[in-house]
Amino acid sequence: MDSTNTTPNNDSLRLSIFKAAEAIVSELGASQLTFASLSERTGVDEATLLSQFPDREALLSAMIEHRLERFRVRWGAYESVLPDEPMRELKALLLSNLSESSEEKNLDSAILAAASSNPALLQTTSDDVQGLFDILAESPLGLAQASILFFSVRGYRLFEQIGICPMTDSQRTDFQEQIMRLARTMYEQKNEQ
């Protein structure tokens, strides 16, 4: 049987492994994510872990896929509650990027750290980003203006990921509100032209 196929029990096991791996990365750093530490944290023996993920890169790749899926779900949730207007998809994209959990931010940091020695890990993320740029290009603002908003949000997130963002929660909320206000203003100006 192919160990990459998932069944309900296998999905549950993988989810508990991902949660434990994210907790290790969040609490101890990416370098401490080993099969031994994961086994200790989950209570799952290393042989079972290795049957799910043949090596650390396979684990990280699966975690990236899982993280991207959570992002897509969050994006869809924002899109489902925003008013049905031309900027809905772009606004949902921006808000979903701004609302990532600390575990996701730490996982992103771990991915960046791991990718420094194995750039192939970024391929899944790179493919996903290409899809995002297609959406930016199709937005009512067009690629250039939508990219300004997207890179503002992602730049902020990068500062958070590497731990150098000095903003308080209040300042973060204000930043989010300003991004949404800027998106609306850019849309209004584009429609006036």
C-alpha cells in the first residue's frame, strides 16, 4: 500500500503530526524538528512517522501543503462573508494573509530556514504564488496596483516571520484597516479614470 494515500485514520494521524511539528517549530525553532522530537511529542514511534514521511524534507513538504490548504480555507471563509462586489476576492486574499496564526508564522519561518539548504521545498509555495499572481492580475485593480497591496501585506508578514516587526496588536489592527481603506480608495480612483 502506498503510504501517501490518506484514509480517515491516516488523515487524523497526519493532522496530529502536523500540529505537533508546528508546536515544536513554534516553541523550539526549526532546527529542533526531528523525527525523535516529533515521536516524543506525539507518542508515535519513529517507524510510523517514517512510513508517513520518508525524510524531514517530505515532512516539511507535507506541512507546506497542509499550511496552504488551511490558507485556502481561511481565504474562502473571508470571501464568503464579504459583500459581493468586484474587490471581494482581493480583499479576502489580503485579509487571509493578515490573519495567520502564530503557528503558521512560525511554520513559514521554518520553511524559510529549511529552504536555505533545500530550495526545492519552495516549489509548492512558488506554484501557489503563481496562482495568486493570476488572481491579482484579474482583480479590478490590475496586477500593478493589486501587487502593491499584496506586497505590503506580505512584507509586513515577512517582518513578523523573522521576528523584527515592532507593531503592537493595536497598530496591527490599524495597519489592516488602512490596507482595506487603501484598497477601496485605489478601486474608486481606478473607476473614476
